[in-house]
Amino acid sequence: CAHAALCTGIPQYILLYAVKKAAICRALRGFQGRFEYISHHDCHLASAVFASGFDEGLSVVTEGLDWESSFAIDAFSPGEMHSVSRSPWPYSVGYYYCLVTSMLGFNYLKHAGKVTGLAAYGDPRVLYEKVARLLWADGLLVKTSPLIYMLRQEYLQTGRLPRYFAGHSKENIAAAFQKRLEDVTVEVITKALRRTSTNKVVLSGGVAERHHEPEDTRYSGFDGRFYPAGDERCRAGFRRGVARPS
């Protein structure tokens, strides 16, 4: 799809939907029904919110992107849902974590959890300031530096640890990335909780699975639940989104 988008100028997501629609039509010959598209973020949201047991609270979806944003906060209550904030592309917590997963030699599509585990063996203080330049909070937004894309490109071209982190252990790199991710996420969620006067949070999205619950929930006023819902659970959210479109 990416190659076709480059050659035709058609947005990649339109081609992606067209390919999937064609595949469904081939598998269900004669299908005359209506196609309903549910956004990636909304599928994560539904998977977490409808299974959380909460009547009200904040939904925080943190991942790579859904074509438009990568960190989405919504407030929900019975029969109501409204957007609190959206961190737009190219800011992406997912690509931030993709960077550290890739440059430490892991498959970013499968092995991000290895970085989370490796972080326990390092000292986050050693590289914290350098990593802090890559990811930060701006009000209710999470922002990333263009440097994350440059560093990943350097790694892909050389196969070696980028010079920005040269001479440092993999354990300390993982620890700094992990600690910064948790600090920024907690900072933004804390601000959102204060603004919306709720004390319950449900987390979902691929990056949500990279958080340590005991560390991430130690702040005043939190009475919520860590409820990770990665991409593999999006299908459940899609079904719930169709069944409960309101």
C-alpha cells in the first residue's frame, strides 16, 4: 500500500481500506450490505471502556497512530463521550518506543516488551536528560522530537547504535526510555484528571502495554484501573463500536 500510495498520490489509508473491502467482497461473494469503518483509536477505546466496569472516567489511547493522532484522551459517562485532547501526527509515542526497540536490536512489531523488561536492569538517570529531549508533555499533548525519526534512520542505514547513544549500555538506554515514557504519560493524565474532575482512567493501545501499573498509578487522586488493550483486541472494540455506536 505504501508503494502504491507513493506512485499514485492516493492517501495510503484510502488504499488500505480499498484493499480490505475488496478482500471482503471476494470472500463474501454477493454481499450487498453496508461497510462500516470504525477508527483504530475508537476500537481501542471501546475495548477498554466497555470492559472496564466504570460508568465514567477518562479513556487514554496511546500508540503509534490512527492516521491522524497517537495519544488520544476522551472523557466518558453514561451515554456520552467527548474528546479532551489529541496529540497529532507526527508526534508519536509509538514511534518513540519503536526507536528504542529497533536500535536495541529487537523487532519493533513483536518485541517491545523485551525493552520494558530490559529497563529493569538499567539506571534511567544516566541517559534521562538526553531521552527527555525526544519526548515531552505540552499541556494535554504529548510531543516528540523529529530526532526520533533521524535516529531510527541512522540505525537502519548503519545497523549500529546511533552516535547519540554511543558508548552506553542497552540496559541504561532501555531504562531511560521507559522512565521518560511513564513520567510524561502520568504528567498528561494527571492534568486531564484535574480538568475533567474524574479519578478513573482506562489505558489502551500498543504503548499502554509498556507501562508498569504500580509505578504509573502512584499519584494523588487516582482511583482508576490499568486496563491494557493492544492491537490484538481491536476486533472486540470494533464489534462493540458497531453494536453501541453512541
